[in-house]
Amino acid sequence: MDVRVVDRTNRRQTQTPAHQAPPCTLVIFGAGGDLTKRLLMPAIYNLSKAKLLSENFAIIAVDRTPKPVEAFRDYLAEGIRSFVSDTAAGPATEPFDAQAWEFVASRISHFAGDLTQSDTYARLHDTLEKTVAQHQTGGNAVFYLAVAAQLFGTIVEQLGTAGLAREQNGSFRRVIIEKPFGTDLDSARALNARILKVLSESQIYRMDHFLGKETVQNIMVLRFANGIFEPIWNRDHIDHVQITVAETVGVELRARFYEQTGALRDMVPNHVFQLLSMTAMEPPNSFEADAVRTEKHKVLEAVHPLDDAEVRRNTVRGQYAAGTLGGAMDKAYREEPRVAPDSSTETYVAMQLGIDNWRWAGVPFYLRTGKRLARRTTEIAIQFKQAPFALFRDTPVDILTPNILVLHLQPDEGASLQFGAKIPGPEIALGGVRMDFHYKDYFKTEPSTGYETLVYDCMIGDQMLFNRADGVEAGWEVVQPILDLWRNDKTVPLEMYPAGGSGPEAADNLLWRSGRHWRPIG
């Protein structure tokens, strides 16, 4: 069964018009890196294409190595052209827009310097002043930290020392910090304390790019703008919730980073907990940034803290072994370049959590994320409690189809609802059917990296989709007991699973023991 939503004109709706961002200089630290070329600059290109950048906009690209500005612009243009032609990013509706790119490229200047040295920031101060005068940006600046996490604190402190973080004469100075924000609870607290000595919370934009995806933002709209969902969004009606973030890729070129991080640190306190918070939060009193972030923080505060016995019982860590994915043989994680042959780094995590509040007490939340799995998918599945069976006791019906609402976040964005219906015929027999909604059927969308919304929101000063200090620390507080036990207890098994599968069997046991099962990945 297929459901198509149409508006009164019976045409697909386009994206909501937005106001142009204010004049601004975007200072990108790590401008020569992969993140800038592959994700950030395509996002800036898309903002230019949508006419959302001010005429008084400029970019200072900061990198360690000097490079002629024309060569650097050509290097970034390669990433834009690749993005436009990449079918994985979505069906491009038009070819490369040379005019939109020229608007951006003509405003890029290149700046070389060692990010650990104070003289770099003194020179950058002078360069920014010249850029302000040349492009009439009004002194507004966004500093984007597309660098290794160990440089976050140093850069912010140097910005403060050089006077670059000071807001004056009505101008703004804001800093975007990519994940990971800390490696555990203590380091996250220390980093927060360090940067808050220089910046106010209103200047700090802790980015989780998952929140730039339209379907993630739509979780709150689906819940709070539709009267049919919120009244049943609680322990009285919901049996359990599954959140899945599955990837087909391995560690790719990130082995050195991943060996020190693992799936738990890399995905759970940020991506997965953002989805958990938005699914379980109470309605905020407005869509004002702090109202939303406060409710999300309350969810993480209410997560039942795990003791050592609960960590052993309710968490699973795994690592991919050799296997077949997409018809090709894939190597094991321990065979990847720059990975130790006896590595115990997890590439898969599954856990069962509970939320100790009136809405969710007794409802298990099952979370899983992993690499080299059968299919790339991110989804939230809300399974409702079964209807009473008494009515069907004297019929051929053996089992009732469970009602499951699935929010598909990637790659096929939309939602589906599974329910039971009578199979045509003389007897009472039931079959499972499904109603499907696909974004692409209703809304005209452009290829997106997910960064467009976040960069634009920072420019206009909207922090709703960015993490606050207490939210970061609350996420780490939940996972810290898991990190501690996995590090200190060598008897905790590392479950191996074949590449191209659905994860280790031990993860299935988390649900089987209570008569439940994971939704299939493959």
C-alpha cells in the first residue's frame, strides 16, 4: 500500500524560502582537508545557489601549507563538481552552476600558518581586518574548526589571545566545532571549561552533522505537529524503540583515528543519542534553541545509569571479520592498513537502555551502530503494543501483525507504518500491510551534504540544531560506565561478525531474551 501526500495544487512542494544570511567572513581552519572539500564547500556552494549568502560574504581558508589562491580554488572546485555528479548525494536536478561557484570562489583567500603558534593568529587578525574592509562584512565572523580534535582548545585559546573572539560594535564572532567533542566524560568537561573561558555559550556551535538532515529535523515536526502521534507516544502504547545506524563502509582512510576511538565513542554520544533525544523528548514550549536543547538534555539525564552487571548484560561490542559484501570479498578490520593485527577496537555496538521518567518507564530502547553491515541505513522504529487477541481466538488467525512506525532517515528518506489487514476471502485471515511516505514523492529537494542548514543557522545565530555544553556532558555520562568496563575488564567479549552481515549474534540476544527481534538490515 502506497500513500502519497499531495497539496491543493497537486504538485510537489518546494523548499521553504529563507532569509539571506547577514554579512559574514567564514574562516575555515583545516581548509585543505577532506571535510572541507567533500562536505563544507559543497554546502557553501549550495547556499550560494539558493541565494542565501550575502553579497558581503568572504572566506579565509586557513591551512598549514602555502598555496596559490587560484590553485586552491581549483582544488575546491573539484569537490563541488564531484558532489554535483555523485548519484549517492541524490539526483542532481541541474549541472554544475558556474555562476554560483564563481560567487564563492571570487571571495576565497588563502592563509597559511601553524595553528599552534601565536604569530599565526596575530597575522590572521590583520588579514581578517583587511577582509572586513574589502568585503564590508561588518566585522561578523564564523570560525569553522575542520581540524583534529586535539587542536580545538588550542585554536579557541589563540583566538581569544589575539582578540579574534571579541564581539564589538554589534558584530558577532562564532565558532563551529566538529565532533568528536572529547573522548570521555572528563575530557569533554575539560574541553568545555577550556573554551568557555574564552567564549560565551552563545558563541559556541558544537556541530553534529546528523542534525542537518531534513528527516532528522522532521522527527519533532512529525511528533508535535500531528495530533495522531503524540497522544500514543508513551509507555502505555509503545512496546519498544529501535534506533539503527548501519554503514556498509569500513574504516576507509580513518584507521589511525578509529583505532583510538572505536564505534562507541565515534557514534553513540553524538549521532545515536541525538536521535534518541529527539525521539524521547517532551514537547518544548517553543522552537527556540534553548527550549529544545533543554528538553533533549532532560532525556539523557533520565537514562538509567548502568552498573557493571548491566553493562555486561545490556551491551555488545563487535568487530567485523572477513566476509562478502555486494558480491565482493571484504577484508577483516584487523587486516585494514594501519590497524593492529590483534586490535580489540570495536566496529559495532549494540545496547539496551531505559529512560526513567513518566513517559518512558519500562520501555526498552535498543540502539545499534556498526560498520561493514549488509546495507546502509539509518532508521528509528517505534513498535506499538499488541492489540488484545481475544477477538480472534476462534478464527484461523495465529498472530497479529505488530504496528510499527519507521522513520527512515537515510538513504531513502521518509516514513512507513505497518499494520494488519484482512486478506480477501471467506475466512478471517490477517496479513501485514504497509503505508509508505517518501520525501522525494512530495517535496522537491536538491542534493545536500546536510551541512547547509547548520552553516546557515550559525550565520543567522540559531543554535537549536547545535549541542549545548550540558548536552555533550550528559551523553558522555551515559556511556562512561561502558567505556570503563570495556577498558578494565578483559573478559568482556569482542564478538566477531562477518562483513556484509547484520552484526554479531550476541546483539540479537539482547532482544530474543524478551521475545523481540531486530528489524532486518539486509
